[in-house]
Amino acid sequence: MAEIGIGIVGGGYMGKAHSVAMAAVGAVFETRLRPRLEMICASSPESAERYRRAFGFARATHDWRALVEDPQVAAIIIATPQALHREISEAAFALGKPVMCEKPMGTSVAEAQAMVDAAEASGQANMVAYNYIRTPASQFARKLIADGEIGDITWFRAEHTEDFYADPQAPATWRATGRANGNMGDLAPHILNASLALIGPIRSIMADIETVHADRPGGTVTNDDQAQIMCRFDNGVMGHLYISRTATGRKMGYAYEIFGTKGAIRFDQEDQNALWLYRAEGPEAERGFRKILTGPAHPDYLPFCQGPGHGTGYQDQIIIEAHDFLKAIETGEPVYPTFRDGLAVNHLIEAAWASSETRSWQDVATL
């Protein structure tokens, strides 16, 4: 059993999630490569030391360069605002260190491409932290589709809907400014990643992006609240996506519906331990969607629990992610989604903006 020193840049919401995951993953998955919480970085010495004590790191710093360059830190997790992703990842790859980066990768396609170039030139493990696609239910959905269990896919619908900005009287905070903090920078990457993972590359899109509440107490909203996207996949499948941070009543509406020639699948993250499967077989009077509760027979469930239907939660998705990152480091084999997979999401976001601004279909490849 070997140890690996982990450095995490950022100690906030996702910094904590990754810290907890790295502390737990060795025991949960009985990994041969065991993480050691070596160093955490935050924006000030005081906050860095606070996170160090809270999460159990050996050391703390407020300088991300010191963390990346430290010889005891062998792998880097980037949990900072998007604008810092490129610089930190390039510095880590230049030193031959593997990187897992929070989504979305860069502030632009050009930045994301530069990160891919640095990752692939280094030969180091690289992953983008798209955790929702890692639930046992969604992993099982991917397997059902890949195995042809619902036949040829004919239509796909997905959404990522939340209501944390649904109240027009909610104050204008940092979320109200900057494209990266808007709906397309925050929520859209997750469901775009799901679309690519479940159905495959997207050929063209038509998007309509808007701000629902332009004026809020304390300021004007300069980024987007919701979007609808029609798309055509490379394999010919027709699709539609809706993404919103103003969807009243929705808390974690990461959901999809997939129709095939032999069946159909439905999933909703608000009930993340269930998958609905329809098979077009048997007497018509007995047909219908069947609710499948996840259990030890589904991917990455058994390490957490031996009981079917007992379920996994949000933090468990991050632990699965940590396991995949360690596996990529240990084996040298890429684990989905790599930085190149993350670049594909950046391409789609740029195409969506171009479509909305020109009111036209956009060929993703040309962008």
C-alpha cells in the first residue's frame, strides 16, 4: 500500500467536499493508493489554517504556488473560481503532477484547450470533477444504453433546474455578475456533460438564453438565469435541454428522459437512488415504467452499503470521483471525464452563447 500527498487549492464548499472524500476514499474502496491530506490552500493565512484544522491537513498556505511546488504534494485538486483553473493546472502539469479540476475547466474554449494541451503534454492523470454522472443510477443508465437494452436511441430530454435565485427579491450577490457565475457557467456544464456521457457528441445546437430577474435588491443582474437548448447529436438523436436557477420548487433537478426503440429510461437527481426503466415487451396490459432501487448490483454502490435501497448521497459521489482519480494515477489509464472531455463542454457553452446571440443554429465543430 502506497501513500500519495494530496494538495487542495480552495477550502470552501467544494474544497471541503474533496477533503472529506480524500479522507474517506481509502477506507471506502480499500484503495491500494492511499491519500494523505498534505496541504490546503485558501485566500488568506487565517482561512487556510482554519480549513487545515477542520479538515485534517498536515499544513496550510495562502499561496497556491507554494502548494503546487511543494515536493510532498504529489497530486493537485483545484477547487477555486474558474479564472484560476488554467494557471494552477499548467503549473502542476509542468512539474509532472496529476490534476483533478472543478468544472467548468476554463473561462473560454481557448483556456480549456490550453489546459488540455498542458495535461496531454505532461502525460499525467487529469480529470474534470463532474460528480453527478457518477451516481450508481446514472452509471447504470449509461450501461443500459451502451448494452442496447433500450434499443436505438430516438430522443433525449434533460434538465438541470434549481430555485436558489427564483425569488426576485433575493439580493444581487457575486452570482449576479460575470458570465462564469451565471446559469450557463454554473449549472449548464453538469447537464451538458451528462448529455455527452449518455448519448455522445453533439453536432449542432439552437439556444435561447435569458435573464429572468434583471434587477435585484442591491444591483443589476448582468448574467443569465435560464436557457433552453435544442440539439442534434452526432448519432442523429434529437435532444432538448432546459437549465435554470430560477425554477421555483426545484432543488436538484438534474434529470433526463431517454426514449429508444426497445424501451425508455427516466432519472431525477432529487430521487438519486432510483432509476425508472421501461421495456417494450410482454402483454400491453402489463407494460409500464418499473422503479429500480440502486443496490450492490449497481456500479460503485457496494463499497458504501450492502443493503439494496439504502442509498448513497451527494458526498458519496465525490468519494467515487476521488476513487476514479486515484485509479487514473495508479494505472496511468485515463478515467472519464478527462480534460479533453471537459473541453467538449466548453465548446458547447460557447456554441450556445453564439446561437442565442445570433438567433441561429450553430455547428459545434466550427467553433
